[in-house]
Amino acid sequence: MLKQFFAVSLFGIVGIISCQSKPSSDKSTTDKPAAVSESPVARIANPPINKAAIMARKQVPVVCYHQIRDWKATDSKGAKDYIVQIAAFKEHMKMLADSGYHTILPDQLYNYLTTGAPLPKKPIMLTFDDTDIDQFTIAAPEMKKYGFKGVFFVMTVSIGRPHYMTAEMVKKLSDDGNVIGSHTWDHHRVDKFSHNSTLKIIGKNGKITERPVDDWVTQIDKPTKKLEEITGKKIDYFAYPFGIWKKPVLPEIQNKGFKIAFQLADKRDPDYPLMTVRRILDSGYWSTKTFGNSVRNSF
């Protein structure tokens, strides 16, 4: 990657990483800082909902994936939890199809949770975080064999980088009937966001300059707007980096106009059930039988 200026935010220098602790092996980890946006994306707040009714409805299985590739000798034990090998992924998809599962998309889940709208028999949602290119080259074609659709949460800093999807790939997934969701600019934890951060920029001469930034604009508003420009569609769904959230940030996420925000396996917050929809990770260590049992028993 070409050498370039680099920015250090309030959080410090970070690499591109996935939900929870997956390392970013074989991937570039630097990028130009996001420019400060003059105005946030205009988004309309969602109407009031019946929280108790949402909590009372049976949860739908939602599965989270990251990388779909074979393990390498350099992959750590922890990394392998987030890397589903190609043959295993194909077996898992076939099992779902043979077992009568039907993939649903977030609008269907939202309507079911808020109004009780019917879902197909044995619904399941397949989600993918972090924009890895194997989601486009391996996962999407395999899902298509069974008529499955998925939700792809895109981290916009990665678009067009080695090992990641291009903007054209993201649009193709959207055009093919999959859903594109927001996953921040560069994968910072939402509970660390501030409206008054400081961006430090080091020039060629080593001189450091500072400028104020709003993390919510940099990490949520601008990436969401970029994805809307790429897909030509409104972005209504969000996935928390690392699956991590804390209650104080939930009103901010909700006020961004997202219909649903997806976490991982923590309990839902009864005051914000749509902002804490649960997912499970399809582990790279799971057999097809283990995966099937987890889908049936985790929700």
C-alpha cells in the first residue's frame, strides 16, 4: 500500500478487525483519516414501538459470519473461531436447505417483531461482517444455489483494499437482493464514541496538527451515507463492531434512524429490543451437527 499521512484519533492507532477478537491477518491496516463532515446524514426516527410485544415474540435465529476460507498455518487458535472453512460452510448451507430453513431479510424481521407479520416456516437470517472478499466470491454463490439471501455489514474503510470487497461488489450484492448494512468506518467500539474527539494529523515535516471531530459523524453518518451512495438504497440496519454495546449508546444508535441494530449473544435490552437483536457466531470449530444444534437451541 502506498505510504501516506496517517491520523491518530482519540482511540489511538487501530488495525482493521472484526467483531469481538478476530485478528486481521494478511490485511492492510492503515488508511487516511475521514474528513470532518459539515453536516450529518439526515435520517428519520422510527415510530414508537411496543417493546413488551417485541420481547414476547419468539426470537428468530440470526447467524454471524466473518471469513469463509481454509485455515492457514499462520492463523491463531483464536482466529480460527472466526474463519469457517470452505467445505464446512458449504455443508452448513446444505444442512439448512435440507432441513427446510428459509432465509429472511431484515425488513421481514422488523415487520415480524413490530407487527407480528408472518414469516416463512423455519426462518433464519445469515449475516456477514467486515467486507471480506470471500463473502462475495465464496459465500454468496454458495447461498445462491439454495435461493438464500444474506445481510452484509460493510466497514467502509476497507472497501477496495486487498482481501476486501470493492464498491462494485457491494453494489452487486445489493442488486442481487441481499441487504447491505452499516458497520462503522473503521470498526471502533460504539461505546467509545465521543462528540468531542480530537484528530491528530502528522505532516511530512513531523509537525502535528489537531482538529475537532465527532466520532458519531465519522463512524456512523458518513459511512452510512457512502453505502447509500454505492447501493442507491437507504441503509436501515447496523451491526456493532465486536458485537459490543452499552446501554448509554442505544438512544444514539436509535436516533440515527436504524430499524434494527445487531449485536452478538448478549441478552437483549428490554428498553431497546430492536437495538440489541441477538446473533450467534458460526464457529470455525463447529461440525455441521453442532451448528444445527446451535441454530435450533440458541434462540
